[in-house]
Amino acid sequence: MPSSQQTQIDLSHVPLFAGVEDDAVTTDAQEWLHFYRDGESVCVQGASADCMIVILHGEVAILSEDSFLVTRRAPDVLGEQGFLNSNSCRTANAVARGTVKVLRIPQAEVNRLLTAHPRFTMNLLKIVSAKLAEATSERAFRYRNEHRLMAAFNSHLAPEITSRLLAQGDDYGRPRLINGVVLFADVRGFTETSLGLTPTELAHQLGDYLDEMVKVLHAHHAYVDKFIGDAVMGVWGFPFETELQMSEAFACAKEMVVRAGGKTIGGKPVRIGVGLSAGSIFCGNVGSDLKRQFTVLGSTVNLAARCESKCKDLNASIVISEDAYARLTTIEAAELVAHRSVALKGIGEVCLYTRSNEGPQSTQPY
């Protein structure tokens, strides 16, 4: 280690200098000593790597574009990457937390030590190796958590849409208004059917039905917003609006009716009613830091729920609002029957369009 005649700083406790000869440092290390107050920058991302920094006291926060990465404490080393790659630039910001004392070893001295003292080089490689191992462990931890989060998010969206979101780096939770389509589907007579089932049986059979509905919704590129008991809600237009979203929603509703009929709850075939509406929809995270969740809101959402509630009264499997009907193709619209002046709670009298299980000509009771 450097002798007391050459420096007033004891570096014997610094791993970077462990085993290095006493006469390794050729100048007074006191000149390299710097102090920083809380919040001051120790180094700045993108700046030239003109020195290697050894923390002698205190701790430093490492950030990249204002995102916290890690905390470094004495006797950690900062800025070593600038001497191990060709760009020689700082790869992150370092900000003092409290009072910090560091040793800023000039670039020329670092290069000389790397050339003349193999033990110094070995110590530096050990430090870099330890940081790489730490980064790998941290990356694995974050990957596991992100994998769990993405698995949950994938339950809302078809995999190809999730992949597109990730590729674009879009913040799916940001508030936005879309011109979309909303679908509500509800099981008919669910309360009566479920009375004879144990909670476990009900959860299993309902889960099997809802899984089937989600598969259909994903196949038609819907965002599955939520389950409300036995009801399921889907949205088109988030995260991407398309010209075919109304046709996809209508095709999805028809397939859901058919596929639901192939499931049973309490030994009885599942019958559902589906409501569709189209228009302006708010999408985004709502709530506070205590509780926040993504949802869709607006009169279009309420209208879809009201349409679904009219399925029984109108003897239909699918009920569509007037705005949604206007977006269908001529061939699709021909499958529907108009009902003028239908009273909807909280909305008033509207024109609705219905489709029964067998199409508009069906006389089968729903």
C-alpha cells in the first residue's frame, strides 16, 4: 500500500488496492479527495470518464434517466466501465445521499496502475465481476416479477396485441379517449341455477365457462376488461382502433352465444345475453396510490350493460345499440330486427336491434 510519506490517506481498507505494493501510487492521494453534500452529482451520465471514483464514506444513488438503479456505499468503486470499454463515457448518474467522501483517481493514474500493477488490475476485474453477478441476480428477480405481471396482463389481451404494445413501448395505462365498442355478456338464470351447487362446484363450473368466453374474446382481438360475477365485459378500440372492430365485436357476440351453449352450470346448458354499444370511451388507470386499476368508463359502457339487460325482455340473445348498428355492414345488419322506443333505465327511449339464437327469423323462446 502507499506509504504515509507519500499520502495522508489510508487505502488499506479499500479492496481496489488490496495487495498492491506500497509505492504503487506515485502522487499525493490527498489531491484526489472530494466531498459532496446531499443531492449533489458525483458524476453525470454521458460525461467523459476522466477518473475512477472510490467511495470512502457515505452512499451514492445510481440512476439512469431519473430511474433509480442501485445504491453504492463505501468502499465501492464507480466509473470503472469507462476504463474497460471504448466509449469512455459515464453510463449512469451518481447522486450523493447525505455527506459523501470519495477518492477521484485521475485517468492517467488509473491507466498507469492497470499497466504496471497486475494486482490492481485483478482487483478491478473482481469488482466488475461482482457487479455483473449482482446485475444478473437483479435482472432475474425483475424478470420473474415482470413475467408474473405480464402473465396477468395477458389475461386481458390476446398475446399478439401484448407483443405489439411491448414493441412500441406504449404506456397502456395512460388515460385516453377511444372510439370503441363495448360488449357485456351475462348468464341467464344464473342465480337459480347456482343454488344447488356448492361454492367449490360453482367456482369450477363458472370458471370453465368464463375461460371459454375469454378465449373467444381474445380470438376476436378484444380487451377483456373484467368479470362481474358471471358477467364478462370486453372492449374493442383499446389499445388500437381498427376499421373492423364493430364487425369483430358482432362476430364475437355470435360465437360467444354458440360456445356458451356448449357449457353447463348445474347440469343445464348455459344461456347468455349479450349487449353491444359503440362510441366514445375513457380508458386508463383510475384511483390513487392506495388503490389503482385500469378500467373503461363512459355512457357507451353503461349503454352496453343496459342493452344486455334487455335480452330477456326482447327475447333475444344479442341486443345492439343504434350507434353500434350503424357501424355494421349491410349483410351484418340484415341479421337484426329493429325495436323502436325501447325504454332503458337511466337513458330513456331508444331504438335497439336484436338477434335471436337462430337469427332474426327465429321463433324459439329465449
